[in-house]
Amino acid sequence: MCYSSTMKSKKILHFKLACIEVHNLKAFVRSFNSCGPGLFMFVVLLFTGCSCKNPTQPPADKTLIKGTITDSLTGQPLAGTVVSLSTGLSATTDNNGNYRLIGMGGGAFNLVADKPDYRLNNGKANVVANDSATLDLKIYPCQWETVAVPLPAPWDISVTHIKDMCFVNELEGWAVGYSDFMGMNGGFGIIIHTSDGGYTWQMQYGCPNINESITYIDFVDNQYGWTGGIDGIMRTTDGGNSWISIYTYDTGPIDFIDRNIGFLVPVRYVYKTINGGDAITYVGGIPMDTSLDESVRKIKYLNLNTCWARTTRELFKSVDGGISWILALNAFPPIFYNLDWPTVALECLYPGYVWVEGKFSRDNGATWVTQTSDAYGALSDASFADPAYGWMSGFTFMIHTVDSGKTWVKLDFPDYQITTVQFLSPRMGWAFASYSGTSKKILIYK
């Protein structure tokens, strides 16, 4: 049988068109016949190289590691635990404590279980590609433990409170105290130091003048630190092995940003140093209600410009380093006022988180969220390890949050009179307390 050129072209075209979807192929061919062989060449060029096979997709990685995270003491499942691999893959446990990690490929993997108020735990899982493995983990809850802080005579009897502390890492910290009865300064100031996380303490300085007091302490690293109070500033540049007096007037609270720049606020006047305290210059005044007969008890600098100052009844803010101030809050919840433990809780974190009792701001005080707890009493200190995790200390209790203060849990310490608290992480913190009058205790959370 003979084939005309037209018939041959039709067969070639049908072959090419088999690779595409054409709803009315016959109509298309009739149109082609009317156009002649010129169109044929165009179609051949257009569809040359067409493959009838679909693009190949790589198969999904179905490798799975799963398990349950439980409390090692109670055996209860733990929701909200983050389980992660070193590769960056992570998952959060559900209400039943279950987690699922998918798509890591085959191999041996180290898993870490992380939950606030629990110690880190890890385990290893071996899994074949596109198969599954099960790894259950138990994690141990962090707890408070009590450690005695013995002092040499006469400070063992005379020092009633440890008033302030500063830890620069999980091992090394300093604290100061003096004799304080019903808010009356009685001297006997001390500086103590630990290098093992608070389990043992050595006294670095005991005031030779029994009338001398030390109320505040601040370190910017493990070498440079300052103390403050009504008797002035002392400074160390060798981790507290030696202390020298560099300022002999009342400092009020102190806050140093680095080895050179620091601030102090006696009563309501802000002073600044740019050379570690060798020279002190006046910055500005805080417009406090003088009828209240109060002074600034806490200051916190987020940076060189934004800073906060706290009295028992008012909170002030500055955005120019302390030159000018505005009243940010003066309506705090009802409190039980105690001279030894005035309510002066204040904490700030970069870039703009601020906490006081009953109030929280995440925008540098532009707006405030009211927070409530079942704690009634003076809150003397506050410390947040991150924007979600924090503690506040009361007279014989502490309150604790893991959601920025939306909810609080109260812990009672009926035999302790807690003065100050500091947390470096959600699983490492300290609180100082008086116990049975003159016996000093540190509470260690880990």
C-alpha cells in the first residue's frame, strides 16, 4: 500500500500528540490538514523531546523515632517537653507525653529531652531508614535544696540577712549582707563568695567598722565587681580577692553595664560613672512623690538609654539614660508592707520585657498586662531566666511562672525569710534566706 505524504504526516503527528492532553484531537488534526505541511514542521519542532514518562519524585523519608517522656518521680507523662536531635529536628510532646520525630534517615541518633523545671536527659536511638524505633525517656524534676552558710564570729550572730547576690555562671557567685532589724541599718557588712554553685562559701570581706553596711553587689564578669550601700562603693578587679573603697557616699542601688559604665541612685538622684567608679557625675532626678518619704530600691538598665527605677509604690522609666523620667506605674496590687521585706520586685529583659508584682509588659511599658497569683505579701525580688521563665521571692514564699506570668504557682517556705533570688536558666537558680533568726541559708534550685 502506498502512503501519501499527507497520510505520513498525520501518523507522525498522532505519535507526537500522544504525549500531551488534547481534548479534541480529531478537530486538531482536521485543522492541521487544512494548514498543510508547513504547520507539520512547526509542531514537530515544538514537541521534539517530549517524554511520555512523569517526572520522578524522590520517595518521602518515613524514618520514625517515637516514644513517651515521663516524670522520673511520679511516672506521669509530661506534655510540652521538647525532644530534639543534634541535626535540628525536634518535636514537642502531646498531653500524653508522646513525641514523634520523622524524616531523619537511618543511623544512630542522640535525643535530648528538655522541659522547664526538669533536668536535661538524653538517650540514643538506632533506626533503619524508612523503619521506626521507640525511645522512652524519664526526666528528673528540679528541686530546691537547703545549704547552710556559716560565717565567722562576730558576723555569724550579727548578720541577720543576706540582702543581694550576683552569680556570673553556674559555679561562681557573690553575696552581701549586714545587720538589719526592722529596717534599721546595724552594720556588720560582709562579702562572701562561692566557686561551686553555692554549696560552700568563703568570706572575702568583713567590715572592720561594725557600723559599715553593704547592701548591693554587681559583677559584670568573674573579675570586675562592685558593692554599694549607705557607706559607698567598693570595687574589685580580681574576683574579690581584694576590695578597695572608691566612693564614700550613699549609693542606693547600683547597676553596671560593663567594666566601665555603671549607675547608682541614692534616694532619687541618678549618677553615672564611665571609668568603673573612679569618677561619679550627676545625671538627673526622678520625680518621685516626696510625700511618700521613699527612696529608689531597685534600678535596671536594659542598655545605655532604657532603664527602670522602683520604689515600693511607684515605677519610673527613662529612655535617655536617666536624664529624664516618667511615672510608668503607681497602682500596684494591695500588699502587706514589711520594713525588712518591702515590695520592690522588678525584672527587665532585652528588648523590652518588664515585670513587677501583678504587671507585665513586653513593649517597654507602652502597654501592661495584669497578672494575678494567690500570693499575698511583700515581693522583695524577681528574676527571669528568659521571657517565659521566672520567679519572685516573698517573705516566706516564692511564686513561679513558665508562661511570662500569665499563670503563677506559689511555693511556701514557712521557716524561711527570703530576701533575694536569681536564676541563670530554667534549671539553675538560688535564693537567700534567714532561718531561725540569725542562721543564714541558701536555697539552690537544680
